[in-house]
Amino acid sequence: MAKQHIQLDVNGIPYDVLVEPDRSLADALRDDLGLTGTKRACNEGECASCAVHLDGTVVNSCLVLAVQAARHRVTTIEGLARNGKLDPVQQAFADLFAAQCGYCTPGMVMTAKALLATNPKPSEQEVRQGIRGNLCRCTGYAKIVDAIMAASGQAPPRVDEVERPSKHRVVGRSLPRTDAREKVTGRAAYAYDMRLPGMLYGEILRSPLPHARITSLDTSVAEAIPGVVAVYTQKDMPQTKFGAFVQDETALADGVVRYVGEGVAAVIAVDEQTALRGIEAIDVEFEPLPGVFDPEEAMREGAAQVHPDVERNIVAHNRVLAGDLEAGFAAADHVFEDRFVTGRQCHACLEPHAVIADHDASGRVTLHMSTQSTFFDRFSLMGIFGMAANKIRIIAPYLGGGFGSKSETHSIYVVAIQASMNLGRPVKMFHSRDEEFMASRTRHPEIIDIKTGVRQDGTITARSARVILDNGAYTSYGPGVSLTQSMLGGAVYRIPAYRYDGYTVYTNNPFGGAFRGFGSPQFTFAAECHTDMIAERLGMDPVEFRLKNLSRAGDRAISGPALDSCGVYECVEKAAEAIGWREKRSNPKAGRGVGIACGVHFTSGKFHPHVNADFCAAGVKVNEDGSVSLMIGATEMGTGAATTATAQICAEELGVELGAVDVVTSDSETIPADFGTYGSRVTTLAGNAVRDACAQVREQLFRVAGEGLAAKTDELAMGDGKVFVRSEPERSMDLAAVVQSSLFRDRDGRQIMAQAHYDAPCSLPDPETGVGDFAMSYSFGAHAVEVEVDEETGQVRIVDFVAATDCGNLINPALAESQVEGGAAQGIGYGLMEDLVCENGMVLNPRFSTYKIPTALEMPPIRSLWVETNDARGPYGAKGLAEMGLVPTAPAIANAVYDATGARLHRIPLTPERVLAGLDAVRRPEGVRS
Amino acid sequence: MKYLEPSTLEEALDLLDEHGDTAKVIAGGQSLLILLRERLVTPEVLIGLSAIEPLKRLEINGETRIGAMVTHAAVEQDARISERWPVLAVAEAAVSTVQIRNRGTLCGNVAHGFPTADPPAALIACDASVHLVSKRGGQRLVAAEDFFIGLMETAARPDELVTAITLPAQPPQARGAYLKYATRALDFAIVGAACRLVLGSDGAVLEARIGLNGAANHTLRAREAERVLIGERPTPVLLERAGQAAALESSPLSDVDGSEDYKRRIIAVYTRRVLMRALGEG
């Protein structure tokens, strides 16, 4: 395609560029001008991450041709801040926690800016309408709407209990995120946006069939395309299979494709467009094989096998056997059994998976990648490539969301490394949006049969569950998901006897992996709908039934968890009270209903039978001016835990201001081993590592300052950037003086620094019974919602939402709130609309317009309430939070829909069509409710 | 592929004539660029209309004439449109997102012929016409209800350009509405219903126009539903019957948003509701 010469006026600067006529403005800005603040997340005009101003109006730059933008004024996020002064919209986003992962932020800021230019004082609803095209996966939009309202000079529409008294100086306060400025200016680094000199681009040709043998593969035409550097198939790749639990994956298909989207061949080329042309030119012939798409059918004798050596496709069977189940059911007055089915939710991170592999001449490979765990990925890649640990360096810049999907090896990593090794140049690979949907893992769909024995008075006597996980074509974290739900499934209620059987079953569907909640959302949907159904059958109020049976602090759950702190009872009470439970349940209105559900999730945990460890690490260094460098092994995925919560703990411990602490995260080479960011673990595990490292640093400082102040170390204290004598605070030394004394002059030349490794006190489940206290701590929550159901269409609208959470004590209340709000958005999506629909293995909705996540208009205000239980194990009493935010959402909605309509739905998402079918089934004369 | 930007309509028509099937016209490009990126269309020549000044005009002179380069946002925000053709203004505001409305054009939307886009039903209700021009065939006018033929298939021939949409002045007593049913506001409609009613002094329906998006593989005029209404006084039972008639004359497509049966039910509900809205009762 002949290039055209154009002049682009961007942020007032004229640029001469040569572009292909089909080049988008987004690509021209990002790749030709290096202005990567404009994000590219869907490339189809469906997310507005790439929003810029064209002659003052906001447009999606992916849907503008660069040639069309010539002679027009383009403004990007880089054009807003002047001389270091943020635009008021940027400032409000930074101050009010509106940026989490930051990937949607530039587009959101540009859209807000345009909105306020034409409507300086918008109402909250106008703001939500104005940003309805901007997708965000982290925030639930609450803080974004607040920030836009604040930028318009109007008070935020609601005042939260964000600012509350804290007995600490830094911890417990809603201090702005330390990464906020980088994110609101579009300057934050993401792997997807990075470039190295001489870099090549790789693309993968993916299977159009769910199960087929590759009978011929002709790459010659592709190889002949100018600019195509190499074409690879599995024979060019490492032969060692990989996978966290079962090693069943290869980088590219090993002769058989097992799901739509599996990699068949890879093309490495000088640029993205050439690589894409290359994969189109590959000629593949397939011989279709019989597939299995329903996990129950896959388990039958004689079903087609996805992998030759796995009978009935059952790749794992997880069990918990605790208590005398037979006696428990025998002691029951009633035994109720119900079946539930859950959908295939996608992570839908705004930033697609991305990697740049740079294999240098000394045999070291440096990876810049969007990963949640540099440690897991390095460990896995060491095995695949047979390389030493110190030859693989993984640097994770900011992640544009992860939610679990970026916590394991993806085929693009392996292909990029191998290609870089072969070609001696950096190779970048990333997923397109449809690859992100089809080939980057999903939440496992499950079929859950749950059975509970109860006495007439409502006391639970026994519970069993039989769960089938649709694993998809490869195993990933399937057995870990099952194990986690098996143990947490026994922890919400006091259950005398419990059995869980979970079957992880191969199918020819896209495959599941780790996803925020890790098994809890599925099981909780089943258990909490079942709970309401039991209460109704017994003629009890669902809240009363729960309160009668809930676990309490000090309990050891039947499945093993030691619930040293447990605020679920108070969560249910608070949520019910706040939603107006009693009043609304006793005054039913047509089409309106309230529902509640509660749940548990762990703080990290030992969910792999061969990994008896669960650690984070931190390094603390005090510099010669008294400033503090904090090194965190976890990556910053968007929650703020790695960059802000840990820094607050550090500042608290060392008696300095938050601004004195600078955080460096996630470089496998410079930071001690750390399992990374997943499992709601960073604030707590890394937080404890920070405390430990700070304690060591304090000792070092006291040793030096003690001599300078002629005081014993146990007489010293820290605060206000000084070490001082506790009884005579005016006898003090600035941190700078202490460090300089140690480094330069009086001493033996020691750096004030320490590293700490924190391994959570918990244990692997017993291999026979599956029982164990497998996590550092357990967080609880109750969601209560009020819904309005359109009884003619089945459409459900959420009008009120209360989330009461016990995550121990809060380190940063506003950050905690933003986790709950973002969790609620994913929970609402999971409950109402999100489902990757697969028909005989074919994915029907692999884009943002058809796989629907909530926008600002679907989100009700989220009211966050807290039950701070002061957990003994966590730093400052904190427990994990990030995942808890979505665990009980879907069943709370389903229970509310039942209350509104009498239609009990056993399957999520509660699509309008399913709700309407449910309504048809129970439709009665007006006014009569069952 | 080449990108050409003629500065007059004549030049554009010459180019279209010269390149025939290998050319594609791009106005706002909000649909076309997605098709290009997915390689569902692979033109050799892209003819951009953005330098043709007359196509950027939105003229109101009794009727309204909306040129090919007028964006959704411009239509939506024009106070004269919202006053005199409120059905269209509401449908335009319902289109996708602000980013798309700022760039996409009404004529481009119509030319794309997507069955679940918002404006087409409103155009049918407002009795709009589509202006087509080609070098060989000259000008012709096609009524909106005849323009939409199939899935992304319209009455426009390959060498024809949609240059404008015109809407006649609405009858003095006309009342209209557009109602959209979708999972989220930014989505394409599952069903989008538009209507325009004129009632006689006795309260009976003199004239009815109903347009339905999502009711078939193209936007259709619900003539059976209209027939139910004509000459009758609107009552809940009548509107219900009109809704049922609309459902019967529809043949919606099954997809991830719902089955054909489900959508037919929604058509009945939304036809009834849009009529109620127009009558000030919904």
C-alpha cells in the first residue's frame, strides 16, 4: 500500500508523517509519533480508550484515518498538562481515585474534558450519559463520576465515609494514589505501549475449528511476503509442555487444535500489519474431529476425548470430606437439593496481554510484559526453555488490568522468546481484542448440584456439593479453582458435615483460568440462591436463616479455615439494615425486590498441592537525603496495593510522609522472589514484608543514631523524618543525617537497607480429606441489592446496592472502596449480562459490542460499609479485599429478582430472555405471590 | 488502497463511476473502518467526502435537508430538529456513544443499512426520503421505508451516493416517539420502535407511521400494525393489538441478545409502548 505524506497537527505541534491510507489516527499517534497516552484497547470503536479531540470534539482515534485527520487539530492526553500543571479534570481524577489500572483513564479524561466544555455543570446522569462509551473494568465508574463532578466545580454527588479518623498517621487514611499523576497524564508505562529499537512484531494464526487435526500447513506464501522475517509452527518451539497444574499446553498446536482460537502458526515481521498479512497467507488444512462442548456429556463413557490419555475427560477430581455426612443428613428434618449453572465470564482487561522479548547476545532474555507475577512466569519459562533463572529477567510495568488472566504463561510469551532467540532482535507480541476474549482464559462455567440438610428450626446439619467445571481445552488453574471453592464452600456457615466433589473436565471450549474470586463467585451463586430457597421452604426469613447459621470469629470451619476474625454476621446485619430489608420485604411492590447474599474469600492461600509456600517480599532503602525507596515484588495491576497501600505502611513504620516513599515494583532481577499480585494478597502479605523490612531498617537507623545522640537504641523513636529520644524529642537527628553518617563519614560505610520475605502462616490441605487452614486469613462480605424488573421484557435494573465488607482494618479507605465498587461492577456483569457464548465451540461474541460489560449507566451508586475486624495476622489488622468485591453479587441479584417476580433463576447471567421465561413459568393473576 | 478526497460532488461521482465496485465511499467511517479492519470489505479506492462543503449542510426550510457529511451529533443538537422532528432527535441521541456521534453521519448510518441502528426507524416514522445521485443515473429519491432491503443491503446501487436525507415538515397534529430496547444504552438496539400518529378531531387515528429496527434483517415499516390503528380511537386494547400485529409482521434474527421468539415479544411490547409514549401515556 503506497504511503501518503500528511501533516498532523497534534497538541499544537505540526508533524510530517508518511502513512498508509488505512492507518488509523490512533496508530499514527502511538507508533509514528510515540504518543502512547492514547490507548488502543479494542481497535473497533467500542471502548473509547483511544479518545482524542479532533477540532475540539471527542472521537475514537481508532475510527479516524490518519489521512482524514490531516489539516485538523488533534489534542491528546499529552496536550492537557502544561509545565507540570495538570488540567483540572486530570487533577480531579488524581485526587479522587478515578484512575485504577489507568488504561481507560486518558480516554476517560479526554471525554470528560469535552463534556465539560459543552456542559460545564452537568448533572450526575449527564455525566454517566456522557461517558457511556468509555469502558472501564476497574472502578465501577463511581470515582470517575465523582471526579468529573468535582472537576465541574460541583461537590461530588455523594459524600462517603472515606475520610474517617485513623489512629495512625498514614495508615488508615484515604491518601491519593502514588501512581495517580502518571496515569492521568497518560505517561504510565504499559507493556502494550512499549517499543525497543529494532523490534519485530509477531502475530498468531488461530484455529477456526474447535477440534481438528492439522493435515497440512503451507507457510511458503507467507514467508515470501516482503517484511515477513520468520514463520513458525510448533516444531520450531520448545517441546516441553507447560501449565500450572497439568502440563498440557504447547506454544502452538501440537498437530491437533482443541479450541477455537488455539495457535496454529506464528508470523514474525517488521511491523504489525505485515505480520497480520503473513498469517492470512498461511494455508492450513484441517480434518475436523468430533468435539465435546458440554462438560456433563464430556464425562460420559464413550465421549470424544480432548486429550488422548485423559479418560472421560476428567483431568482432576478435588474432594473435601469432613464430618459424618450420613449422620448429618440423617439428623435433618429436610434435605433440599438444587442445581445451578454459571456463565463464562471474561476478564476483559482494557490492556490486552502483551510481551516484548529481548534475547541478547550474552544469552539473557529480558521480558517486558503485562504480568501479575514475574516469579511464576520466570519459573515456568525456566522449565520450558531450560534456562537458568538469572538468564530470564522479567520486568512488569503497570498492568492495564489483570484480574487473574495475567498470572501464567501464555503462548505469546513462548513464541516471542523463541523468535527473539532465533532472530537476535526484540520481538513484541500482543493479543487483539478477539484473541483476548477467545484465548486468554475465562472464568470457568460450572454446573453445581448442592444439597443441604436442615432441621425444622433452620439449623444446617450437613451439606454436599457436586461440581463440574468446564475446563475448556487446557487445564490452566482449573484444579486450583476447584480446590479453593471446595474449602471456602465450607467456611461461610457452621456446617457439621461437609462433602465437596469437583470435577475439572476437558471440553473443546475456550479454557478457564484464574479470575478474580477464583471459584468463589460460582459456588457462592449456587450456595446463596440455595440458602434463600431453603429459608423459604422452611418459612423463614432469608436474613434470619443466615444469621442463625453463619460462622463466627474463633470458629474453625468444617473445611479447615481458622476464622480468627470473622465479621460475616455483622456484614449481613448491616447490609440488610441499609437496604431496608424488613420494610421492603414486608411491603412488596410489583416488579421491585430486594435480595441479599454473603460470601467468603481468602487472603492468598495454598491452592496448589505441590506448592507449600505463600510469600511476598519487600526491600526498603533509606537514601542519603532521608527519602525512602521501597521495592515491592508484586506488580501494580490497578488496585493500588503494590504502589500505595504498601507505601503507606512503609511511611507509617518509618515515621515519614507518604510523599517521602517511592515505590519500585516487579523486576525479577532487582527484587527478591515474590509470588506476585493475585489472591487479594498484596496489601497483607507484602504489607507484612514491608513491616519486617522497616523493622530491620529501624534497627540500623537506631544503631547509628544511638551513637550520634548518645542514647540507647531502646530509648529511640522515629517520626517526622527524624530519629529522636523518646523522653526528650528535641534530641533528634534527621534521617538524612543518620544515613549520611552511616554511608559517608563516621562509620564503616553501610547502606541503610533491608529486605524481608513474608511467608503466610497457613498449610496445605490434607491430601486425603482436603481439609486445611489453607490461607493467611479470610475476608467476608454481604451484598444487598434492590432491583426493578420489567415484567414484559425481563430486563433487570439495579436501583440500590449495598456492600458490607469485612476485610479486617482498612489501610486506605478510598482505595478499599474503589475495590468494592469495581468488584460490584464485575459482579453485576457476571450476574446480569456477561457470558462468552459458545455454540459447538464457536465463540459468538468476542468483542466489546457483543460481550457486554457494564457501562457507567448500568452501575447504581454503590454504598460501601465496613466491618473492621482487626485481624491478628495482617498488617495493622488488614485482610485481603480485591476479590471479595464480587463474590456475593450475582446471587444477591438473583435473590432480588426472585423477590420482585417470584421467578427463581438457576442460571447466570440473568439475561432478560431467561428472566422472562422464568416469569412465564410462574405467571399468576396479578397481586398473588407465591 | 488509495485514499482520495474530491472537493466537489461531481468529482466524487466521477471517481465512483470510474472505480465502480472497487471503490468505497467514506463519510464518518464509523462503520466502514471496522469492516475494513476486519477485511470484510477490501476496496482499492476510498473516496472521502469530507472536503465537499455542500455535503456538510443541514438546511431547514419547511422540510429539513441533512447532507451526507452532517454528523449524528449535529442533528441531535440542532434545536430546530428537536423542536420539529423530535423523533429523529431522540433516535440520534440514542446512537452508540458521543465519540461515534461526533464522527459518524446520519447518511452514512443509513447507507450502511444495519438493521439495528437507531435512526432508520425514526426516518420511516418521519416519512423521510433518501437522496441518491450517480453520474449515469442522475438523481433519485427513495422513501426511507423502501430504502432498507436486507442485512446491510439498501436500494442504493453501487455507483450511487447518498447525498442527503430530507424530512418533510411534520403534520401539525403529529405526535411521535422513539423507544429503544437494548442491553446497554450504547448498544445497537435489540428493538427500536418509532412512530408518528395524527389524530382526528374525534380522537381517531387518521394517519400512522411505525418504523421498527431489529424487527427483521432490515428496518421495516410496520404496515399491519398501522392498519390496526387507522380509523380507531387509541385504547389500551387497540395498542396491544397493534403491538401484536407488529410482532406478527416481523421476522427478527436470533443472536446472543435473544432468540427470534423473544425478540418478537419485545417488538409487541415496544410497539405498544412507543405508541403510548407518542400519545403522552407512557
